[in-house]
Amino acid sequence: MDSSAQRAVSLAQSGHCKEALPLLKQARQVADKDLKRSVGFAGVRCAMLADQPEAAETFLMFLNHEFPHDPEVLYLSVHTYSDLSSRAAADLASTASGSAQGHELHAESLETEGKWDEAAKEYRRVLQEDPRLPGIHFRLGRLLLSKSNPSESDAEEAKKEMQQELEIDPSNAGAEYVLGEIAKQNQQWDDAVLHFSHAAKLDAGFADAFVGWGGSLVSLKKFSDAIAPLETAVKLQAGNPAAHYMLAIAYARTGRKEDGDREFAIQKQLTQKGAAGEPPAESQEKPN
């Protein structure tokens, strides 16, 4: 097996990938670790040269399984997947640039460049092609709020986009969360609780939704109700000082002084370390 594997690697290194690739696929069972690694690297290279993306992914999965956390393997993975992504994007652009997916890809590219208005136009073109394509109203609404200083009209339009997204995809936790944030900024606490709680129920790992849910209940002075979502929040996001602070308030206001003191101490320690950014302004004082 070793000799066959060495021959396969040698063929690959000399540029004979067409002959090497079938042998490299068989050689993955070789026992020698160094040779196994060489087989994997040669396999990825030859698969990419032969335009066989599935084979390239198979060799990458093999390498990551056999050599987890290896810097060179991870580096190869990053560049290979990036290359595969670029090839797929070029293929889409050349064969279906006018499709909804083509406009969506272009919009995403413009968004990463910070070209908000141009990206918004592309997302609207997507909706002209397919008005009920899931995710587009959400992205358009999020984009409107990504501006450096979104206006009231931007926020109102974003709200409408999120509502339309939920009509198309009621399971979109992100849209519910953004609606919660908009309500929170307007101090519409009941609406904030509604949307944050929906987001948390749609995605049990959505820590920020639990923080928003519990924090809004604290603002409503519903301290007992706030405890459960905030306890979940600090489990999911232990380094968030704001979540610990609001939980401290909820505990203190329900007579659980020791628990409140503990959470406040954690919040204070996290704030001092700068572990999760600046806490809310009110968190500078200990809750009563």
C-alpha cells in the first residue's frame, strides 16, 4: 500500500494528476501518517486542477479528520473553499447574472463593500424576480439599519421589511429579533417582549434574544418573569456583563439578595476586564 501511495503522490507532484487522482483516492488507507498527509494534500491539489470539487471536498474532510487543528490543513481548507466559492460565483455570474440568485450574490458583494444604496437596489431587483424568496426582505431591512445614521424613515422601512419577511418565513428568528430591537429603541416594551420571546423560542441558542427578552421585562418591572430568560442568557453568553447585571436586578427585586450580589459581582468583574465591551450606563451602580 505504501509503495502505491508513494507512486500516486509522485505522479501528482510531477503534474500527472489525471493518472494520480484515482490512485490517491485508494491511497487514503495508508498507515504512515506523513504519507497519509501527503496523499491528502496531493488529492486536494489534483482535484482542483481537474475541476472535481466533490473530490476536493472529500480529500479536505479526510485531512481535517486525520489531522484536526493542523495549521497547514486549516490553511489549505480556507483557500480551497474560497476558491470553490469564487468558481461557483463566477459560474453564476456568467450563466445566470440576471436571475434572482445572480442579483442576490451581487447585492451581498456590494454590502460587504459598504455600498448600502447599491446593495439595496440589487435586493429590490431580487424581489422583482421572486417577491417571496425567503431571506431577502430580512437582508434588505438589516441593510437599512446598517447605515451609519439610519433615519426614522429607514427604521420604519426596515420594520416593514421584517414584517414581510415573517409573512414569508415565520421561522426567521433574526427578523423577530430586529423587530424587538426596533421596539426597544422606541421603548415599546410590550412589543419588544413579544418579538424577543418569539426569536428565543424559534432559536434556543439565540443568546441576544434572551438578553433582549429579559431586559425588556426588567424595563416593565416584571422582575419575576425576567429571571428565566436572563438565566438562559447568562448560560449561553457567560461573558456578557449586561445580562449578568439585569439578572442581578431581577434577583434583587424578587428578594434573592445573595443571588443578586453574586451576579452583580460577576458583572463588575467582566466590566473591569473588558471581556464583552461596555455595559449599559445604568450598570455602573449596584442594584438596590
